[in-house]
Amino acid sequence: MSLEEILKIVEVIFREVIEDSTLVIKYDTNSDAIDEWDSLINIELIIAIEKEFDITFDLSQFYKFKNVGQMCEWIKTQI
Amino acid sequence: MNFTEVKKSLINITEDMQKLKISILGDSSTQFLNIALRGIGAKHSFNLEIFESEFSQIELNILNDQSEYFKFKSEFTILCFSSEILQEEFYKLNDSDKEIFSAKKTEYYKSLITKINESSGSKIIFLNFVEINDFIFGHMTTRIKKTFIHQIRLINNDLIDLSSELENLFILDASSLQNIHGRKNTYDPRLFISSKVVFSLDFWPVIAESIIKIVQSTLGYSKKCLIFDLDNTIWGGVVGDDGIENIQIGNYGIGRAFSTLQRWILELKNRGIILAVVSKNELSTAQNVFRNHPDMLIRLNDIAVFQANWDNKVDNIKRIKEVLNISYDSMVFIDDNKFERESIKSLIPEITVPELPNDPTFYLDYLTELNIFDSTTNTKLDGERVLKYQQESERIIYKNQFNDFEQYLIDLKMTSKVNEFSTFDLPRIVQLSQRSNQFNLTTIRYSSKDVTDIINSKEKIGFSFGLGDRFGDYGLISYVVLYERFKNEFFIENWVMSCRVLKRGMEEFIINYLVEYTKSIGFKKIIGEYIPTKKNIPVLDLFERLGFIYDDNLWVLPINTAKKQKNVIERS
């Protein structure tokens, strides 16, 4: 799967969890850019991404990535 | 439903839903419970207003009459203490204090609950403790008093006693829920370590669902009646086709699965749940199993209303409602057949209709997990009342058919595939021929060779009919074999159909097709014959219903006067 494809899937997950069907996610999107993205939403996002890609985050990775792009790159190494 | 799906149902909350105030007091992070509870509440038509206390504030809120919690005036209070936090507290104690831990804690919980009772009218839902075995002493752990698992079990036991002592207290059996789902699915250490969240994300909706069940039953919304189907639901096989001696119940093979389900149903009956039967069967055939099968556990005198006939199940459930005089939302309907389930769900949406798993082995686990018959009271249904219902149901005059059923059939978008016999359909035709006894007009059966002969024959012609609807494809469900017995007259050598699809317009569709075909080749009549057997009573009046005229032991349909039979099936 390419980085681009991963980003697309991640975008769908963000839209589901944040309940905003028009949300646009880019590589440099981070939690500052999305008001709703608090620690609880972060848990929801991670659990949803884990299920979608059948991967597991270590707790240390819950808050490690500086932006969505970094997370997508890590996902790419896991699948 | 997973957590994100539950969250989505929050937007369905409307002002006309029943409002309810609920407080959540927990010693861990309860925000997910707050969301899940409101979402699940919405699913059950509650508009919940929730007060959530900070997790260090339980005592402050309960001990002070002027607290935010008491000002909120909740109708229900959820006390959500967690095993993980309890464990931390336990490990700080010395050995002798560990041994009396449960007694101390129970006393403490009792004082909190008593205080809530004194200061408000709120009902209390207390989550009992999920079991954590730290295996400090290996498997000796359970024998040794100063271990955590031992103490948790004692506390859970004490809570049972407390709940019978204190009227406003209801225990939510979180420990059993963890048993069902497994700790690996109910607990995510990452959430606990990082955010003090004691259940995994998707377990919160399960907890919330249980809370709502308790709320509903304290409000009097409990289930009073279990309506069940017979064939392939409480026994294996189709009694009308297979015969009483061949149905599966008892101690062998798959039969055991059905017997276990029957035992559970009887336990429900003992608890006060009214039992009713709705089945597409001849009444005498169906009741014979209850009277004479040695392995049947449920007996006729356990059943308040027994509806075995060929009418649609919606009408039958309507009759049950008239006899029992209870509301639809207090009924549960179980049936292995998806068509029947969907028709009830769509025409009587208030009834609870569990989706049964395909494999009967899983019926019971699935049903128990749903906890449909939640109850906060314990009343018995005595034998006299069952008898009263039985008499009442004999008196009842059958009213008009449910008008909506026709609309339901239209919405199903049924289509039928019609084919001349082919080698491709051969196995299924042979199977249908061997298995069908009820919708079987002459009981002439066809082997593979017979079907091959028909395919190659110039005299005989066979048609097979499939059925599909928006829920799926039922495959080949009927066939007819015709030949010219007298000049320009088709004789139906046999017509067989699976009883599962009876009364959906399939008979009408087939006869229309046969009339059209007969007309197209210039024949004048279709002749049918009904040879009665013990099992084919369901088609006793078939030819009459389809407009045939009785004449010297045969049934005759003149093509020029044949009326189009009404149905809503499209040819595909």
C-alpha cells in the first residue's frame, strides 16, 4: 500500500471518529489543526486505525507522531 | 456496536424521547461511559442527561447534601468502582488487613449507598468487580485469604447480599460480562496506564447496554413473553417433512444443542416468562412432538398459546397479543428463518427479534449474552395462569389478516428464476424430491436418473423455480413435472415446494407461469391430482385455492377461463 492510500484510509477514519464528513487530512495535519482532537479522541482514532490495518500501537506511540504524515509512514512499515 | 457507532447515534436524540437524569460516580475516567450511555440510551429512545463527577470526588459528592451531585437530582446513580484501582489500594495493606479487606470495603460501600438512599430517591446501579487474578500464589491463590482474587470474590458475594437488603440497589454484573467477552477484549492496559480508563473502548457500549437494561426493567419495561418457532429452532429438522422420529433433540449429536436451548426456555418459564409457539406446521403434527417425543423437555402444558398453522407469523403474533393482553415491546421472538425475523421486525418493530447465528450450537450462548430478559423483580407465573391463557386462545376468533403484510411482501422485491430442468440443477431437484413431504402433491419421487430422463425426454417437461429477495437467495425451492396425458392436456405428475417459502405468492406465481406456458403451446387444460398422505395436509386445498375445479378425483384448470393469480413476485 502506498503512503497516499494509507492517508486516504486514515482520512476516512478521522471523518468517522470526529464526525465531520468534510474533514480534509494532509500529511502535516496535527492535533493543533483539529479542535476536537483531544486525548479521548486520540484513543478512539488509534483504536480505529489498529482495527483497520490490523496493527498494534505501543503506548509510547500514542502521542509520539508530530503529524499525520509521520503516523502514516509508521503504519506503512507495519503492514 | 462498537464505540464509534454508538457515538454516532447521539445525533438521533430528540426532545420527545423519554428524559432521564443519570449520575456517574466513578473512581476512574468515565467519559467514555458518559458517551456510550447517551448513545445506547438514544437507541432505546431515552434522552439522557448525565452528571459526571470528577474521579476523586465520589465521597465529597455523596457525603455532602449540598453537593452538585445531589442538586442534580438524578433518577439513577451509577457507582463505578474499578478492580484496577481497588488492587492498588489492596497492595498497600499488610497481610492481616488484606484478609479482612472485603469486609472493610463492603462496609464502606454500604455506608455510601445508605447515605444516597437517605439524601435522595435515586436508584443505584453498582458495577461489581471484574476478577483479576495476579497469580502471586499461582493456583493456590484462590485458597489463600490474603489474595486479591479471593477478596474480590468475597466483595462480589457481599454485594449480592447487599442488593437484597437495600431496595434501591441494583448490581450490574460486570464480572460476568468480562467472563463472556474475555479480559483481553474488555481491558486495554494502554488506556488504563495513560488515561485511567478501566475498560477497553468497545466494552463501554456493552456496559452501557447493561445499564440501560437495568433502567428499563426498573421502569417496568421488562420482557414477559417468549415466542418461539419450532423446526430448526427448538429441535433440528422439519417435523412435517422428516417425521417425528427423525427430528434432532436429546443427547446425540446436534440434538443436544436444541435440548440445551429447551432447558433454558423452561428455566425462563419457571421464572415467570410466558411461552408461546408460532410455527408453520400442521397443528396436530407439531403438537404430537410435544406429546409423544421422549426427548422433548418442553411440554404442551408449558405453552400458553400454541399457534401452528400456515398463516403468516405477523397475524399469529397479533393473536398471541390478543390472548395475553400484553404489549408488543414485552415480547421476544426467536426463529431460525431470516425471512420470518425480518417480516416481524419490519411489521411489528416493537418486538425484540434476536438475529440467531446460523449454527444451532451457538443459539444459547448468543441468546444468553443478549440478556434480553433482564429483570429487577422476581414473580412467578403459576400453572393456573398458563391454563387460563390456553383456554382464552381457544376462544379467540381469528380476525382479519394483517393488511400490511402484503405491502411487506412488495417491499421484499422477490424474484423467481424459472428454468427447464437442467443437469446443473439436477442435484438440488433430487434433494428437494427426497426431502419434501408436506408440499408434495403426489409423492412421486425422482432419482438422478429420473431427472436425467426428464431432461432428455420429449414427452415430459420439468420446470424448476428459484426464489430470491432483498435478504438473499433461497436457491431452487420448487419444481413441477408435466406431461401430456390426454390430447392437449397437461397433467401435473408432481409439484413439490419447500415449505419455508409457502404463502409468499410462490404457488400463485408458479401456476401463472404454467398457465402461460400451456397457452403458448396451444394446450387447453392443466390437470392436477392430490394423493393424500399423512404429511401433505398443507396442500390439501392447493388446487382449489388456485382456481382448479374438482372432477372425478382430479383437479381441472381450463386455460381459457383461468384467472391470473395475485402475487408480487417478478420473474428474473
